[in-house]
Amino acid sequence: STFAIIFAVVAAGEEEGIIPFALGVMTYAYAGLLAVFVCVLLLDRGSGATIIAALFTGAVTVHLMREFSGTSIGWWMVVAFSASLGVCALQKGKRPIPESQQRGFELVMAEEVK
């Protein structure tokens, strides 16, 4: 993907093995993705804007930790996940009512009107 190619070019000058390189590139995308998954499905929060901001936050956090901290790849994931989760949870998104539940909602509303 384009994302992997960009970070492959960024890390081209470093001398590390293929596994640490692959794990490092993976954390850029997956920290934000995991946070969005947890936030939307388990916490029922996140709007379109906060989801995009959370994905961006995850990538930026991993990049900053890679450049300026001496921590390992595992900590990059934990810190970037936490930052992305916080950004994604800032706003509660509007969820459409599933069609299977709309029918029951209409019946309840009709009974209340009577």
C-alpha cells in the first residue's frame, strides 16, 4: 500500500533487520486502527471526524516515539493506541437505527399514541 511505501522510504537509511522494520511500519497503521475498532465497537463512540483524527494521531505518535524515544516497538503501539483511543472517544457518533429495530420502534410509538 501507499502507506507502507512512504514509511519504507523514510526508514531506508536505517540498518535493521526485516522483522523489526516490518513491525515498525505495521505499528504506524495498526495503532490507530485498533483504537478506532475498540472505540466504535466496544465504547460506541467516535464520529467521522474523530475517527480520521485518531488514525492520524496514531501515525504521528508512532513517528514521534520512533524518532525521539529509546523505547521498543511494543511501547510505540501502546502509547499510540492510547492517544488514538482518546482522540476517537472525544465525540459520540450518530448511529442509524438498524432496519430490524425500526419496525419494533414504530410499533411502540404507535401504541403510545393510542
